[in-house]
Amino acid sequence: MVYRQPEYNRAFRCLGGACPDTCCRDWEIVVDEGALADYRAAPAGLREALADALAPDGEGEVCFRLRPDGFCALLTPEGLCTIQRDWGEEHLCAHCAAYPRFTEEYGCLTETALAVSCPQAARLLMEAADFALEEQDDGGNQPPFDGVEAELLAGLEATRARALALLGEREEPLWRRLAWLLAFADRCQDYVDFGLYGQLARCLLEPPQAEGAGSLRGLALALLDACAALEPLRPAWPALLRRRREELAGLDGEGYRRARREFEAACPDWEGHLTNLACYLIFRHWHKTVNDDVLYGRAALVGGACVLLYHLCLLEWRERGALGPEREIALWSAFSREVEHMEENLSALAQGFYDLEKWEFLPALMAREP
């Protein structure tokens, strides 16, 4: 069994009550049977509080009840979990104990990522010098799980390594690297579509030739529209997207080019930050192709996330005259909550990006003029 994670995972520590955006809100957390049995033996006082905080959802699963303001019924005014504060971390349910760690298991491979919906996880990713992985191999020779094609998983291993290497060529502009990534994924998708999993590793990169048919701003406008139309977790997210869409549409060509030049000069780390984000998204989502054969759509999601967040940061900077790391992290975390954690939204985008006539990623990313 191979165990793999980004190197910065080891530095993660929950901020508890100091977190700028607690994870104890908005989500209905299903409580596992082991935790439910544990809670029945909780100390007096806490046991009654737990009983009051648990309620069935629409599917009959037992969840922590959310207050009208969206916060967990067990969250204290200090931003702490009552269970952890009064009884100990070991009594958290499985979901709460694991977050923001998300582990994918394939039988022969286990990978853990820190979801950037967590502000501290986003900060560690943003501040990393580069996106590096570490792994351990216990020497076992386990096969993939039933239902996981061994040849497909092996091909995804090889092609993801290539995708991360492309993104790591930091002497090239980010938009060009993202275009290369999408061209590479498009070619890989052909092999997946025809079930030629054993030949995936033969995919060779052919840089796209598109030059000026597209517009990065046009792509950003379409992404703002598409994401604003998704089912929101928090109403503030689509409201922000619609407001920024109006601001971006109101810029003429020269105003847009000037805003980009000034933003990039004022925030020179933007490209390194988004490179790390793109690598994280590739690491977390590329191998999920084993579930549905959707590879290109996931690569397009990476490019779309970078274009969307670039423009949200640009417009934030333009409005305020500054873009601090806290605000940049908040935008990353909001995107992750609203897309990565909402399965229907994630699927809708990945599937929708297959419409190459509507979503002209390559011309936009390779355009010489914005």
C-alpha cells in the first residue's frame, strides 16, 4: 500500500476559536453509529445537550442540528465545539475529527488532501514554496479495490505526474501552462473514452496552437455566470459573483488591461499562489476519473477555478486598493465550499465543460490579447 499526501499536511493545526470562518456551520454532519453509541455514555449535562443537538435529516440519517443562523447547535460563543472542549477531541464523530482531511482509497493507494474550504489549510497551500508530495510504501502488493480498473489507475498515476510537472514549469506564464494541461487532458480523454487505459501513459504533450480567438475576460464572465447559477451553500457567494460580473463587464478593453497590469504589479505572488491551487486541485480530483471516466472536465475545472479566482482577486484589489492574504484565502475557501463540497455543483461544472463550443478554454488561455 502506498500512502501519499502533500508535504504541508504535516504542518496543519486546527485554529479552533481563532479560525476566521468556522467549519461548524452550514453543513449537515451525519453522525456515525460509533459516535452515537459514545454519546449515550457522555457525562451528565453534556449527554442532555447532545440529545438536544441531534436530529434526523430528510433521509433518516442522524445529524447535528443547525441553529437558525446556520451554526452547529454545539458551537460555543467562543467558536469552540462543546464536545471537544468539555469531553475531548477523541469523542468527535468521524466527519468532524477528519475535517479538513479528505482521504481517497483505491485499495493499493491511499491519498489524503487538506480541503481549502478550511482557511488554515488554504493558508498552508498558498504559502508553500511549491506543491510537493510525500509518500510511504508499506511494501505490500495490494490490488486495487473491486470496480477500480488497475490499468486506468496506473494510467492516471502516470498522467497526473505529467500534469503536475507541466504546472511546475514556472518560468512559463500560468495561463499557457493551464492551456497545456487542458490540451494534454483532452488527448488523455480520447484514450479513456475508448477504454485504452493501458495506453494512457503514452500520451505526449502537444502544445495548443490557438492564439487569439478567445478572451480571458470573456471566459471569466461565463464562469461567473455559471457559478452564480449553481445551488449555493451560502447566499453571499452568488451575490458576490453577480456583483463582480457586473463590474468586470463594465470595464472596456483598455481599462481591463490596465487593471490587470496594475494588479499583477501590486500582487506579484498571484501566479505562484494559483499554481499551488491548480496543483492541489489536480492532486485531489484527477484520480476520481476511476469513478466516471471524466478526465478532461476535471482538468477544465482546474483552469476554470484559476481564471475565476484570479478575476475575483483582481476585482477585490481594484475595489479596495489592496488584497491581503486573509481576503485571498477567504475567496479560495468560499470556492471550495461552494464547488468542491457540493457534489451536484462539482459534477455540473465538470460535465458542462465537455461542451467545447460553449467553453473555449484553450483559445482564451492562449489568447495574446485579453
